[in-house]
Amino acid sequence: MFDSGRGGEAVASRLRELLPGSDVITADDAANVPYGSRSDEEVERLTAEGVKPLLDAGCDAVVLACNTATAAAIDHLRRDIPAIPFVGLEPMVKPAAAMSRSGVIAVCATPATLRSGRYQRLKDAWAPQTRVLEPDCSAWAAAVEREGPEVVDLAPLVEEVRDSGADVVVLACTHYHWLKERIEAQLAAELPERGVTVLEPSDAVAGQVARVLGSPPRSGL
Ligand code: DGL
């Protein structure tokens, strides 16, 4: 699992639960995190460097447990290293749009992910009739990394969700997985009638890794 920082561990811990037969090791890039405000070229170069310890360790598959790195680098990695399956993380626009009753969803992601062509294509393909909010979460990854998830002020997100009618929130940066329970709790307290769903992709990633490795995960995903 590669992430710029602490996001990788959030996904890795779930993979270890669901794929107990696999050794899940992580690599990060503590010197250069956060990636989300960097240029695509920088993220691509740093990701190519960052996955090297995983390739050197003989991993059978490499997960880019980072939406930002996936958007900027996965196409190049797949082209340059065809022998290794790369699994990427992408914003869960498709399930969010499909499950939304109000037709309004919120995607929490880094600036680099939000401006990427991959994300634009996801919205065009799966959410053409959905109103997609993109709250400003640009300070979150650095805050989670340096000070911990508890310092992130969730009030602006909660207000935007409340005022827009959104009923699904997509966590499209793995650093934000550490905020999931707080976001759920604050939305439930603020909007008890609406039943807002908060999505993150760790289980789907485990299922994809299992398919790639040819070993079914514990939950039968
Ligand atoms: N955890 C990464 C992601 O999923 C990004 C955090 C960062 O900005 O480095 O996008």
C-alpha cells in the first residue's frame, strides 16, 4: 500500500482484516506529504519513487491507497511496470449518485484529485444528473498528518451538507478516512431525519486486491 502519509494505514488496517492470508506492507512519503496541493508532474514523480520500496520488497500487487496519486500516476505506472498489478482508489461517485435520494452528493477530495481528468470523467459517466458538491477540504490532509484528525474543523462541511440537501458524503482522500466516525456523528446530530451516508472505499479495494491476487477475502466481497 502506498500513500503520501497516514491515509495508507487507514486502508491497510481494513485490508489486513479482510485478507488475513496476505502480508500487507505500507510505504509513505513523509518528506513530501501532502501531495494534494502539488502539480500533477510532481505527484507522478513522487509516486513513482514512493512505490519503489514495495516493488523491491517483491509485492505481488501495489495499491495506490491515495486518490491523488491514483489520479496523477496510475496510468504511467501501469504502462511502465506492466508485470505488477496496480490497484487505485477513485472517488465513489458511482455508488454515491446511485444511492442518493435527493440527487445531491458531496465529494471530499484534495484539489489535485478534484481537478483531475479521471475525476471529471467519473462525474460525466456516473453522475450527469446529480449535483456534486466539492467542499473545500484542502487543509485537511496536512492537519491529519501533522496534528491528528481531531483538529479538523468539520463545521463548514456539515453546514454545506445541511444547506444543500446532500444525503451522501464521499471520502475521496484516504487521510479523511480517519475522520469518518466524527463526520457521521456530526451529520447524525445536525440532520437526524436525513440519514446522510458517508462512503469510503476500503472494502471495495480489498475486494479488488483479492480478485487481482486470486484469493477470496474473508467477507466474500
Ligand atoms: N491520502 C491522499 C489521497 O487519498 C492525499 C493526501 C495528500 O494530500 O497527500 O488523496
